[in-house]
Amino acid sequence: MAKKKGVTGRTLHDPIEDHLTPIFPLDLQRIRTIDDMVRAMAQTAYTARQIGDAADVLEAMARDKDCFIVMTLSGALTVGKMGLVFCDLVESGIVKAIVSTGALMAHGLVEATGRSHFRYDEKMGDNELFLAGYNRVYDSLEPEVNLDAVEEVVDHVLQRWDSEETVCSWKLNRRIGEYLQQHAKGRGILKSCVEHNVPVFVPAFTDSELGIDFALYQRQRKKEGKPPLRFDPYLDFEHYASTMLATKRMGIFTIGGGVPRNWAQQFGVYAELLARRGYEKIPLKRYNYGLRICPEPVNWGGLSGSTYTEAVSWGKFVPREEGGKFAEVLDDATVALPLIVGAVLERIGYLKADRSSATTHSASKKR
């Protein structure tokens, strides 16, 4: 019961009667699985609570059988060794399409072909790294020989390309995935995507190793007296649009921001303009779910830090009052992503909560 306190006129409420949600200490002695940890974090505060809430939204998307989930990727996350997490999202059936930077796919191709990235030794200066052929990504290194190997794969694919067929990013990424199916033993994003019929779009294609390799290949064709291959980014745009128009509900899982996030989100704007400007008779097509992991603050004004509620004003998302579900985690993806995805994969049964016996059995068999 609310009580008045003193002469200030404040009415002190009972939080239980007001149906407020209590929060609890995180008890490590009760944690046994990734999901245990994330559920416990959801009952705490700050970024930990954001991670817990994000797992709930991703789980809701994953369990919604009518929801088509798009994952957008930016940042050097394959150099950051998140590639197999992306494979799990594809192989579990959660992610149905990917929109990415070309750099992320190129660095993932390095992984898929069995090559490594390396820890950066601070004793080496950046000019010394350049002369040695080591490209630095913050605290990690991408050897230039790795990127030469990527060019060999791209050239192999392009040399077999029908000159009458126009190139676009999702077709090229599919062909690279098919190459990996035949020649790579390990897992990789593009290989997993081909095996599960998940298209991979790279809207800023020329801003990547893949784009550079395509440009170099065009020069080689010219040198050999062959006509250049045609590249049309609108084939990507229209294929993505037709795919999304055919969905019942849509969800977007964004890691980072930048062009991949904006390109994927602007589908809502495109669909609204198709209707409003008289090109098609279609209802509003907006994302029903949104989850993003990105540390950029909103006050910088860029797309990467913008909130989902802001995107509602652009017609990109269903507002909360109409059923939209959103979560935003202002954190480094290499910390938040494995926790969120690991918890949800346990919840839907893709990862078994107790894997210790299977791991031990597998290790003993190898000895």
C-alpha cells in the first residue's frame, strides 16, 4: 500500500504492488551452461541485461516459423574469429540471408581455405609490418599471402564464368561457396551458405578484396583481348527485394552497422515507395524483429548507432505498439555475439547444454 512520507508530499509506492520486475545478483555457483549465464545476466543491469534481452528477441525470431531472418555483418569479424558462429547461425536454420561487407567475406574465405590469422606483436612497427607483408587489423594480422590465395580462388571462379551471364555479388559468393564445397575440408561462411541455400549480398562490392580481385581479373581479360564481364549491383538489389517481398514476417540481426545494415533496412523504404508511387499494389513491408550488436552511440548521428525506434519513422520497422520486437546491445561483438547466439542455440536444441562427455569421447578417439 502506498504511504505518504513526511512533509514533502511524496507518495512511496510498493514496487511489488506496482508490478515492477526485480533484478538479482549473478550467482556463478548456479551457472552450468551458456544459456544459464545469459538468463542470469538478463536479471542484472547495464550491458549484461542488454545481452539477456537480446537473446530473448533472437529466440523469438528463431521460433517464429513465418519469420525470414536476415543477418547483416560489418567490421573485421572473421579476422576476429567469429566465422564459425556465423556458420552455426546458418547451419541451424536461423539465418536465411546475409548482407555483408566484402572484406568480411574475403577474410572468411581465408579461414575456409585452411589459412590462419595471427596475433600482432607490438614490437613490430607498422612500416615493418608493411615491408614484411603483414596487414594489421587492430591486434591481429592478415598476411598478404592469404589475400593472394583469395585472388586465386576468385580467378578460378571467374575463369569459368559464362561471359554472357552478368555478375553480381550474391551469384559470385554462391560460386565461391561451391568451390569451397569441392576443395575445402573445413567449415566456412560461404560454404555453409551454399549448403543451406542462403544468399550472401555484398552491396559495397568494390570496397573489398573481392572487388579488387574482380577489377584485376577484368584487366587480365582486356590484356588477353577478351570483353569485360558485366557487373550489375541492381541484380543484388532486385533479388533481395523479391526475396523479402515473398516473406510473411521479417527479422534483422545486425552486427556492426554501415552499408550492410542500411542496404538491408532500406527494403522497407523501397516497398513503401513501390506502393505509394503507384508501381505495385502491396501492403507495408516492414521488419517485425530487430536485434543489433554495435557499440556506436546514437548521438553521432550515423546509421550504425541509430535506434530501431528512429527507423520506425522511416517505415523500416513495425513499431512496438503494433507488435515490433527489438533489442540493442552496445558492446563489442566478439564479447556479446557468442553469448547471445550460444544461449539461443542451446534453447532451440541445436547445441546440447552438456557437451563435456561428447568432447571427451571425441578427443579420446583421436589419440
